[in-house]
Amino acid sequence: MAKDRTKLTLERLERAALRLRPIERRVLVLSARERLSIAEIAARLGITSEAAERILVAALCRLDRALERQERAWWRFW
């Protein structure tokens, strides 16, 4: 994330996380909150390690974009 962003609050993070797909939220929670490795996440969800890593990367990118969208006024997207 950029240095010039506004302060990250739990409310902003939760609102941004709502924009993620359910599988992305699940993988992100397993990684960040439960501190599981990619291999452990894959085993728990019954997917490959590559798929778990791909989903985690996508979740982080989408979360970053959602947080960025919260900071800009709607008319600044054009």
C-alpha cells in the first residue's frame, strides 16, 4: 500500500473485505488470522498449494484496490 493513504481502521478493512469472493476471504483469514502456511491452507481447503497461493495473491490485490477505492471520491475514477 502507498505511504500517503489514510489510516487503516478495522471498519475500513472489513468494508473492503466484503468486496472479496468467499474463497478469497477464507484464504486471507487462514493466512492472516490463523497464520497458516500456503500448504496448510491448501490441505484444509482441499486445493493445491498453487491454487491457494493464487487465491491469496488475488485476495490481497482485490483488498488493496477496494481500500484505494474507499479513499477516492467517486468522480475521480473518470
